[in-house]
Amino acid sequence: MQHSTPAAPAVRETLERVLASATFGRSERARALLRYLVERQLAGESDRLKGFAIAVDVFGKDADFDASADTIVRVQAGRLRGLLDQYFTTEGAAEPFRITIPRGSYVPAYETNHAPPCAVPDQPTDPISRARRAYSFPAWGALAALAVLAGALIAGQHGFSPPGDIETASIRPALAAGSVAARPSMALPTVYLDVVAKGAVAERIAASLRAGLSGFDSIDFIGRETDGRQDPQAGSTGFVFHVLPEPVSGGVTLELQHMASGRVLMSRDLKAADASPATIDDRIAGILTATVPASGTIYDYIEQNDLQESLTECLILGEKYYLDQNARTHEAAYRCLQDLIGQGTKSPLIYSEIASLHLEAVTKHFPYPADASAEQAMAFARHAIQIGSTSASVHRSYGYLNSRLGKPEAAIRWMRKAYEINPYDLGMAAAYGYSLIFAGRYAEGTPILARAIEAASAHPTWWDFGLFAGKLMLGDTAGASHASDALITTTPRSHYLTARIISAAESGDVTQARELSATLTREFPEFTADPRKVFLERNYPADLTDRLVKALRDAGITDAG
């Protein structure tokens, strides 16, 4: 790969596109850090890019900053690397070059980007590349047709009928015409493992990958390794993780490749230290969480290249709702799942997803479905458990419903089970830690959520809000402040603004606290009229509610409760 620096105007144009992307839209710290690193390098100040200078210039630390005690620069640089990798394999796939931050350095490097998604790669001549590209054949029409016929159904489809209290007779077609086929395909993305590298490091990485991939119910993991032939079952949604030798460092390169096109979607260099028994599972969990769930790289690629089938389309619509929670995105996702149920499909994922969306309609008063009720949501969730007792997603959904319905102990039990089924999905760990925190068990939940955030290259903002609450109640105001920094979103939310007001006030930034308070009062008049009522309706613990209300009162927002 090219490692020379492109012309400064080209770098700045690419930088601006990266900073304006959806990938970086929810991370102010990552944007600030990336801009600082690139601008300093272009100014000829690469020698200044050290941990201490970054801590002072970017993160506002003072001259007493101790990198051995405060890991903020290392942690934020790790998150930045993950976000850059995510951008250049999704939104930025067509960029001519990549901006990277090599491990062990804070000086940006620039690499020639891979071929566009539709390109068929040239045949390599070296044996490692030949092994890596063994599945890079065109997705011929016959193979695609066979894939539709032979696509594996997800675990749990055993012919159960919906329980009597689940109404399916009046289900209407999907919201978007043609979004679900008349005879739905329930095939999930097929994922393989190809281990070329040898030695103890490669073996540990491969073992962790096998354990991790087998726990995700968003994919169909084929446990056997590839043998150099295109698998018809994989069709156009087949992917393979290659474990390749990395001769420079003596470690391993882990690549995720789309089998039919040969497109490399993710590439990570793992050194021996990354694969130690103490670190390997967290490293692999971070990689798999960024690539395998419906919010990850695989599903992004499927959507961008119009490879969706019935189930994957519904899961993608569900993710769009959780990124932009409004009546329109909710109805699109709900109708998609409803249509599949109406056609007799019995996937536990479908029932768990529609259970959560049904409760969203109840709690957020969405107009569709018109007769939404908590009882119906629980009926969907119970059916999901019946047909998918080994699914982590199903258990998390059931825990979520219990949490929203004010049953914290039941929520914790189900979230814990989801975490135990798939500890490699950091979303399960985050949900478990979050449920503990909002049951008032701060000392138990906060470390679990903090570890998930540290291991994840990118994550939803609700993780940061949960960490803020946990740190706040444990008396770690600095940790709470760091967590609240990530709660700057394009759409204001009352509880996020509350967190930021508290952090600004406790850090002595009176001006910012006043400005945020004005925004909260203007955007959420009903909330500011009686915040205690809102927190109690959301089933916040009593002591957390008292702490938040007092902080808002101190910031000049009245508490009518």
C-alpha cells in the first residue's frame, strides 16, 4: 500500500468529507482529534504529535497531565482508528486514499484505497494472496439463484405457529412496495473463516474468532474452513475472515472479504500483544461488534450494494429506526417485520425485533400500529423465546421489554443471559451493564459498560449516557464528564442535555451550563416543568432521580415535583 503523503489540498478535501460523515457525526472528540493530527502533520509538526501535547491541545489537560495515570489519548486514538476503518469501508469506500493512524504512533499515514465494490480483483501471484482470494469469483446468476433456494434458515425455525394472542390475519403489506418478496428469503449473511497464518498467535486469534462468530444470530457462521471453492450457499452475501501472516511485525493480519467480488471490507494488523490470553477476546469482540451485527460493516455493504433479502432488509430498517427514532422510520421497520409474520415465517429474530418495536409504539405514542399495547409486545417476546431459546438477541429484547415496563430484576436476568450466550457482542455487554446501572447497581454495571466502550471502536450514544449515570453515582465526576462529552447529537435529547448540564456545572463552566439549560428549557418545556416525573416514568432509580433533579435545580431549572 502507498504510504507517501498526498498533496495537502487533496488531504484536506478528504479530511472534510470524513469529518462531515455520518460515521463521525456522533463523536465530537474523534473529529477534533483527527483534525488536529492531520493539520499538525500538514504544517510540518509531526514531531509534536506526542501523547502529552495531544492531551493538552485537544483534550484540555494541564501541565500536570500524567499519561501513565490518564489513558484518554490512547483510548481516543484507538476509537479514532476504528472509526476511520469503518468510514473507509462504508461511506468512504470510493475515496482514492485512506487516512490511517498507525498503531504505536499518532502521526497520520495515507494508504491507497481498495478497488471499488464492483471490481473483480486481478489474480495475485504470491501464495498468501492466492489463498486469501480463493473465493473471489464472480457471483454468477446460477449461484445466486441456488443461494436463494439453499439459503440456511436461522436457528429456531421449527414450525411453531404464533400464539393465539398474536393477531396476524389483518397484517397489511410492507410500507415500501416490493420491499419484501412474495415468498420471503430468510437467508442471513454467510460467514466463513480462512486461517492461512501459522503459529500460536494465529491459533489464538482463530479460536477466538470461532467462539465469537458462533454466538451472533445476525449471520450464518459456517464452522468449517474454506477450501478454495465458491460455496453456492453463500451466494452474493457470503463473507470470509482471513487470518494472514503479517511478515513485518511477525503478527497476523485479519481481513474481512466479500467472497463474490473480492472486496476487502476490513483489515486489521494484530501483533502478539493483541493476541495475548488477557487481551485477545476483547480485541476480537471489538472487531466482531463493528462488523457482524445488523449495525456493522457486513450489513452496511449489503445495503450499499442492494443485496438485501427479506430478513436482512427488515433488520436494516430496524437499525435505521434506532438511529433516527421517529414515526416514519418506526412504521417502515414494523411493517417489514409484520409482513414476514403474515407470510408465515417463524424466525425468533423477527419476533424479538417486532416485540421491541411494538413497545416503542406504546411508550412513544406512535400512530402505527393503532392498537399497540404492552401485553401484545410481551406476547411477541414470549414467542421469540419459545422458538429461539439460544439466541442472544431474543434474550436482550425480552430484557429490554422488562426494563421499560419497570421490572428491573427480570430485565437483569434476561440481559445477563444474553451476555452469557454471546460475550463477544459488546452490545450485549453494554445492555447488561446498562440494565444494572438503571436498577441502581452502579458498582456492578459501570465496569461492564466501561469495558464495552473501551473495546468498541464505535458505539451508540446510549452507552455513554449509561456510563455517565454510573460514574456520576459512584462519585467519579471526571469519568462522568468524559462520558457526557459524547452526548452531542444532531437531535437534542432531554436526558443527554441533562448530563451535559451537570458536567459543565461541576467543571465550573458556568457559561456552557447556562447555554445548555436554555436549550433544554426551549426544546423540552414539558420536561423542564417537572423533570422528576419524567425520570420516574422512565423507571430511573430513586437516588439517581434525586441526583439529576438536584443538579437541574442548581442549574436554574425548576422542579415542580
